[in-house]
Amino acid sequence: MKLEFENVTKNFNGRNGDRPMVVLDGISFGVRESEFFCIVGPSGCGKSTIINLAAGFFRPDQGRVAVNGKEISSPSASRTVVFQEYALFPWKTVFGNIEFGLKCSGIPEEERRQIVYDLAKKVDLEKFLNHYPAELSGGMKQRVAIARSLAVKPEIILMDEPFASLDQQTRDVMQEELLGFMKEFSQTIIFVTHNIEEAIFLGDRVLVLGKRPAHAKALVEVPFSKPRLPQLRNEPVFLALRRDIGGLLRKEAS
């Protein structure tokens, strides 16, 4: 497995002397090399905590999180994160934002420039390299964030509800574009979402989490080949799978 969670427990300190809050309780799963692995679950169940543990921002209280068999002890450029709120530098242009990780890694200027131009073309931003984030739409900002994450050629891309703040039409387009981008790359992707349809449309497998403290309720194989076309969302098998996963989540809300 590329990424492994082995019996992972994560607690956070309570406020004003309250007992610690258990967010993850002995959760285990594995993500395959070059897999698009989606995670869905109730709000507040610990999905983002999983992303933070995989990124190395947190350490588990118990258990083990490992990449290629080696335990994660800190953040690394081999694992990049795309957040819901873009996390772009407002004082940098599109070029500067995409270039940021490359510059930190000491990549020579001419090589950086070529990488940025190539990625900007792939994500349809080559005409906006001199624009600032405030001048971009939400979808364009998220394309910048995706290009920035790809620039350093990470092994794993961690995506924490990256399309949640977009309107439905833009969201659908971004999902289709993301699958198009990923055809050209071999990164492993862990994609957190609360949207069941999004998880099925994008994912090779979908991990369904129970309510906090998070535990694995099901690991669902998505039976559709790629590329995936928009009309797939209306196919009977797709709709049945959405109902099945929705049923699992409704039980958690009851």
C-alpha cells in the first residue's frame, strides 16, 4: 500500500478541563499506489483529521500512519495539500503562487518558469499568470491551488473538500477537469468530501466513515472505468450506489 493507517487513534484536549475528545478511534485502511481514494462521512466525524495526519501536521496518539512502509513523522513536499479555502497567497500572482513550492525547493529559475508555464496551460490558466487571486473566480483559484500542488511532483496529493465552496455547476466542471488533469499524472490522491455523488464520480474506492469517533463503516469499490463522462451521474448503477452509501450515512445520523 502507498499510504496506510494502522489502528490510528487521535484525541484533542477538551476545553476548560473537559475530557479529551476522541476524533479517530482505532481506524485502519490502506490506499493503493496511484489510486483516487475518496473519504465520506458525517460532518465533524474526523475526515479533515485524517488529512492532517497523512500530511504530517498531526501525530496519532496511538497507531501508525505510513507512506511506502515508513512512518510519517513530519510534513514533506512528497505530500501536498489542497484545502477548501484555496490557501493562496493574495500578494502573489498566479505565477508566484504556482512557483512557490518550486522556489522553496531550490529549483533554478528557468526550470521553475517552464514548469509553471506547462502547468498553467494544463489547467487553462496560461492567460492569467499575472493576475492576483482577488481577480479570479472560485474555480480558477482552485485550479491555481491544484497546479501549485502538482508543481513539486508529490507522491501523494491530499484534498480536503476542495470544491465545497463552489456552486454546483462549477463544482461539476471542476470534478471533470480534475479527472482530466490526473490522466497525465500518477500521483496517489486522497480526497475528502461530504458529497456522495462527488466521491463516486471521482473515486476508485470510497471509504465511508461513521460518526465521531470516526470508524470505517464500509470500503466501497467504484465499478466505473475512466474516463468518466458527465452522463454517468444519471446511470442506474451510479444512482443505486449513491443510494447505498447514502443509506449508510443516514444510519449514522439517526
